[in-house]
Amino acid sequence: MAVTLGYWDLRGLGQPIRFLLQYVGIAFTDVRYRIGHNWTDPDLREDWLRVKWDLGLDFPNLPYYIEGELKLTHSRTILRYLGSKHGLCGQTDAEKTRIDMIENYMEDMRNDGLRHVVYSPNYMEDMRNDGLRHVVYSPVFDPKLDFETLKAEYISKMGSYLREISNFLDTFEWMAGNRLTFVDFWVYEVLDWNRLFRSDCLNECHNLLQYMNRFEALPPINRYINSDQFNRFPIFAPYARFGGQPHPD
């Protein structure tokens, strides 16, 4: 059955799904939509808008996942569907509860974190953005906001986020316990954004370093990240103050 994943031509919310599809061995068409380099470009999202209402999606959005007649949108819905289909949703109540907790915590970290650094508080006003997203996007939209100041503020509280995740992982191999689940694909991605933003951010969280190495050593993931299909950058849109270019800033 033909499978298609559609997302912007960057990592963002699409990358955990790409990782998961690679892990379970599903061949898929990786449709990537161009996004403009300037927030004011009239054709900023033209590639996507041209087809947005023609795909038969209930809630047209990116990322989308099409598998035969099944059509899904929203990244965590797609991840949960694939996790359920491939036995990656946890087996015990304790595992499922841990999945729910870390899934929501990582969403808070994403919204209150790196994206807040790189995007605008006006653009993200409904997401409580006071962290990394704010640092890398906010100065694009509001010239009164200084990127270096926002960056320093985020770095000062990054350790608190990471220590809480480290304490949650404790001595487990994976976030739900000792079984890999779909949420690990999401956790790895957000942690990797932060590691690329500040290379030493995990140095005091040895279990998180081991966790990242363990994920990257999974044979299908290792093959993928060492292939020409995978790029560390871009993470965010081209107009972001960090992670918006196809190479480190």
C-alpha cells in the first residue's frame, strides 16, 4: 500500500515521523514543500497552499500522512497511529502513563523552548512561548527583541528542562521504560534540536547522552542518519535566527 508523508522541507514536526517510518521499514514518499526565506514573501507557502484543499484531508495541515484511503494530519496523531500499528504504544498501564507524561512535557519544552527563541511571540502567541522557539524566531518578527539576549535567557533555563527529563528517564533505556515506543522518536528529535543549538547541553546528563547514542545505534536509524536521505539541518523555517539553513548557523 502506497504511503505518503507530506511536510515542509525541514526537520520540524515531520522528522520524528520520518524516523519512525524508517525504523519500522515502511517505504514512503517523502513529499517536501518549499517555504520562503522571508516572512513577508507573498509566496511564502505557495507550494503547500496550491494543493492544501485538494488532498481530501479532514483538517488540512502539515504534516499529513496518507496510507491508501487513510488520511491523517497532526504530528502526534500520526505518531500514535504508527505506534499503535507497529506495537510501539507501550504494553502496561505504567508504560502508557509514562508515554503520556513525557509526550506532553516535550511539547511544553518545544513550545516554551527553542521555537520560541527563533520565532515571533505574536506568531506563536497561543503557545506560551518563552523559550528556544522564542529565541530563534522572535527577532524575525519583532525588531525590539534581541536574538542574543533571548538566546542567553533560554540557555540559562535549558538545564532545568534537561535535568527533569534526565530524572524521569532515570536508569531506564527508553522513556516508557525498557521498551522502545513511539514517544522516543519525538523525544530524540527535540533533544537533538537543543543539542545542535548548544553542543554541550547534555554533558551533565549522562543518561540522556547514552539515550541519544542508543537511539542513533538502532540499526534502521543508524543506516538512515548515515544516508543521503537525512540532513541535520534545516530544523526550522529559513527565516529563523537559528536552524533555518541547510548547514549549521
